[in-house]
Amino acid sequence: MDGNGRWAKRRFLPRVAGHRRGVDAVRNTVQACAEKGVAALTLFAFSSENWRRPAEEVSLLMQLFVNALQQEVERLHRNGVRFRVIGDLSPFDPLLTGLIDEAQRLTAGNQGLVLTIAANYGGRWDIIQAVNRMRLAATDHDVPWTEGDLLSYLSLGDLPEPDLFIRTGGEQRISNFLLWQLAYTELYFTDTLWPDFNVAALDEAIASYRRRERRFGRTSEQLSSVSVARGASG
Ligand code: IPE
Ligand code: MG
């Protein structure tokens, strides 16, 4: 979710105004995804690098996170959303981590959209924390680890790999988001600034995704013969 600051700047508003509108865009996007039957939505809210921002902006973002949890969790729960946060939560204020715990516990049994907020998250951090936990859990150090072993220790190890990655705000970078999981994800970049992201923008991203051919290393011809074979078998 990128472009809050520029959205505000264009309107001669303080950056915080952009972040506030960004929260509205989150609410609308979550609702749209839930209605469309999207299985999982993961939002990059705060990266491990975002601590480098001015202290005032960082504390404001934390305040917005607290407010959003206080105001939105009930509604998410009513809508069957399973809420989770990934990232290194150790530097966060206990008030915030308390609200996160509570929201995760409340919604743990829900069967709808899995909504994950990445906060103080970095893709490299995720891989390293997985390796370290795997190392501690290992009993036999002579058996080589597999990708599947590592996967179960990654923050999103229980979810299917993402089909679509959307970055708003015009930059064409992953910026240390889900590095492991994005290996075969379709990447979509849009100039739309995050506060302007709405259902129409989401539909455009999904339409772009639908035009792509996902070969996973195979040839186009192999894919069409697979679908012909499937069609033949009913
Ligand atoms: C993204 O918008 C929000 C967060 C990183 C929390 P930015 O704040 O990065 O907005 P720009 O890139 O300055 O426009
Ligand atoms: Mg930015």
C-alpha cells in the first residue's frame, strides 16, 4: 500500500491525512475482497525499514493502527474474517500487541477471508526467523532440509501461495515483502495512489491477472493439452 504521502502532498495536506485516507481504502478493499470470495488478503502496512521515518510519523502510524483495531475488529468478526498480524511485534507498544492478540483470538475460528496485516515485516526477516526456528526444532542435523520443511516455519506457511501481488503508488519493486511466497505470483503495478484504491481499481488488477497465462515453467502448448485432457475426461 504505497502513495499515502503523495496523495496528501497533492492536496497540500499533511502526510497524516493521506494515512487516514489509506485506512479508509483498507476498509473498502477488505470488504470488496470478502464479497468477491477472495481466500486470503495480505496487506503490507509497515515494513521493518519504515522505522527510519520521522518519529512523529511512526508514532502516528502506530496510533492509526490502534484506532483501526479498536474500531474495526468487531465488524471483521461479524463478517467472518480471520484476522492475523505477521512481523516482528517485539518493538510495538503493549497496548497495540494486546489489541492484536485479542483480535487474533476472537477471529481465530472464522471461516471467511484470511486477512493478514504485515507489520514490522520484512521478507528476509521472515526467512531468517524460519531458519532459526527450524534449526532449534531439528533433532537430526544430518538430514537435509527441504523447501516444504522451511515453508511450515514461514509466517504464511499455512496459506496457499499468493496468486496476485498488487503494488500501488507507481514504484515497481517488491520492497522486501513476501520474498519466498512471491516466486510464482503475478505482479501488478499501478500508478493509483493507495488512498485512491477502490473496488474499480481492484477489479482492474483482477482483470489483468485473468489475462495472464500461468505456466509455472511449462510451455503454453503443455497447458492447453492439459486443459484439453481435463475437458475430455469431463
Ligand atoms: C504508504 O504510503 C504507507 C506506509 C508505508 C505506512 P507512503 O507513506 O509510503 O506514501 P508516499 O510513498 O510517501 O507517497
Ligand atoms: Mg512510499
